[in-house]
Amino acid sequence: MYAERLMLETDVTGKLMKMPKLPPNKQLEAIFLVISENVAGENVRRTPHSDIAGKTKIIGDVFDSVPAASWNLSK
């Protein structure tokens, strides 16, 4: 047994737009994972976990904590 990943697309009625080529005379088991539209198209705003949200304090300038030469920035 081996796994092969296929990406299938459906039309507005839910029918496959293109039939995949499958091996002849074989039994296949399929598990369908629907790809969410939010993951592919939109940027998701990330937030900290509720256990640490609002508990962080920034004291001073964080850019002066490491010498500029250590940042490996191109000039």
C-alpha cells in the first residue's frame, strides 16, 4: 500500500471538474479534506495565548540590546 496525494476541484454543483487518472484493477480508499478558503486567501491576525496576553512588558529599546553588526542586515 502507498499513498498518493491528489488535489481535486469541484464546480458550483459539487461535481469534479476533471477526473483523475487512477491505476487499473485496484481498490482505492479515499479520505477527503476540504481546504478552507480562509487559509488559502486571507491573512489571519495572530494573537498571543490567553495565559500570556497582556503580561509582557518591554523595558527600554529592544534594538539596542544586540549590536547592529550581529543583525546580519545588508547595506
